Amino acid sequence: MQNTVLFENNNTKAFYTMAWISFGISFVGTVIGLYLLDTTLPVKGFFAMSYLFTVSSCFTVAKVVRDKQEGERLINKVENAKTERLINEYVTP
């Protein structure tokens, strides 16, 4: 039986760096925009809380989708290993 890797990471370090830098720039830009927004403090607070909730929800959705995909990949590997074992037992003389 082959040794298989449960999780393959195809992203480069540059991709991770770019993702975090763009996240940081967008976060700082939003904070500056909220600070410079000409409105009352409660409205700014509402926008800030909505923004933070949206960002945290995006991270949660991304994690849930990734976890589901990894779980399905593991289940498929287990099923394939069982099938291969059965074939080896009953088909191979």
C-alpha cells in the first residue's frame, strides 16, 4: 500500500504573504475611513462592529469549507484503501 499525504499544501509563501498584506491594508483602510467619516460616534460604532463581524464570519466560513473538504478527502482515502484491500484479498491469487 502506498503512503499518502492527508493534506497537500499547494500555496506558496508569496501567496500567503500577499493574502495577509492585502487583508492588513483593507483593514487599516477601513479603520481610517471610519475615523474620517463625518457622522456620529454610534453610527461609526455600528459600521465598525458590522465590519468586524463580517470579517470574522468570512474566516469562519472559509475554515468550515476547508474542514469539510479535508474530511471528505480522508473518507474517500479510507474507502479506497478498503476497496483495494478487498480486491487484493479476493481477486489476487
